[in-house]
Amino acid sequence: MQAFPGNIGAPATRALTAARYTRLSQLANVPTSELKNLHGVGPQALRLLQEALEEHGMSLGWRGAPALVIQHLASGHP
């Protein structure tokens, strides 16, 4: 599988690489709570990563319905 989408931004890419994630497929089923604790990975990056994973039939690990979690993250609320 491919590298991370370029549109997630350099800070998110650096944070994921520092956490030893080097390919998009490695993020399948990783809890969003783990990823959002990485400095540089924000709601927009999570949304874009989720969309990229969905293109390959995968998803981030979620607690609850993915659409509701994405909407919550995009709202900027903790």
C-alpha cells in the first residue's frame, strides 16, 4: 500500500513517521485516540487518513460510528 496522502501535512507525516508508521495500511484499525495523541495529528489529518483508508476498504479504529467521530473531531471539540 501507498505512503500517507500528501494532503495531511508535514507535521502529521512527521508525527506518524516518528511513531514508526511508514505506510497508510499500518494505520488500519489503529485507534484514533492513539493517533490524535501524536503532536501534529489533528482532526483534519485524521479525516484525510480515514478517507484514504476507505478507498482501500480499510478504516481507522473507532469507538462508535465513524461518521459521528469524524464529525466530532472536525468540530474542534476535545
